[in-house]
Amino acid sequence: MDDGLVVKTIYPELPPRSEYSITELGQSLLPILDAMITWGEANRDLFVRKYGQ
């Protein structure tokens, strides 16, 4: 799927090698992901009590 978030570079060598890198569009999601991590950490105990580890 070409969503523009990550770029895959394939190198024509043996053994085959490829690298992935995040695009500017992908980087724009980082503050959202950070906010989700912060929320999860703040509410971890609630979910551990309800669902276990």
C-alpha cells in the first residue's frame, strides 16, 4: 500500500537489502503517536486492573 508515510528503498545487491524511512507526512503523525503513548501511560493502571497484564 502506498500511503506516503514510509519510503522503501531496494538496493540491487546480493544479498538483497532494503531500507525503510519515514516521510515528512509520516513525521507529521509523531505528535499524535506521542499523545497516544502519554494517554496510555496515564491510564495503564485502569486497563491492567480491568484486563490484567
